[in-house]
Amino acid sequence: MKNESNNNPQTKAMPYDAMLAHVFERGQKVYVKAEKRPYTVRACDDRFAICTKPFNPQKTVQYFIVDKKRNVRGTENLIFGMGFETDEECNDALDRLQKGESEVSYRNFVVLDIVRVVNVC
């Protein structure tokens, strides 16, 4: 069964099977299984993508980090996280990941379950 949104050129959606070959771009909307609202790519490189969405009850954000090399998504492995509310904090987290100072948690992760990615432009 084909996903109708993939046939619509205005949404520019990409199915999951193309994800591992895909390079993320800032501003893209990322949909994961079991969640209706998308996450937004806030910082990325060829291996990692930091995605967030608003979490209004606590006036913060929910986030996950995609690690394409491990084929997983999860939280950062730091006990007291540095925050992911602003672009600057997301860029700092990406810098830590690139330097090897942190990584996607080995205790709090799931296998990549991205359904689609939508370019916003």
C-alpha cells in the first residue's frame, strides 16, 4: 500500500527506507511511529540529527538524537542534560557528539522508527 503523501510533490515527503542514505537538513519535519506530531531537525551532520518538538505542559521540548551509524534514536547519555530548547544548545550538543564527549544513550534508545521526513521549504 502506497502512502498518498509521498505522491504529493508539495509535501516533499521521504519514506523510511531512504532514511539511512538521507542527509538530514535543518528545518525538516521528522515523523516517528506512534506519535502524531512531528519533530523538527534543529542541528545535524552526516551522522547525527538532533530533533525537537514543543512540550507545552512543562514549557520545554522533547528531543531525540538520530545516530545513523548505530541505526538508533535516543537521548544524550549525560546524566544532567545541557538542554535542547534553543538552536545554540542543539549546536553545542552536536559539537559534543562530534568530539566524542557524549553519545546516544545505550540505556535509553530505540531502533530507528522514522516513518517519513518532510522538507518544509
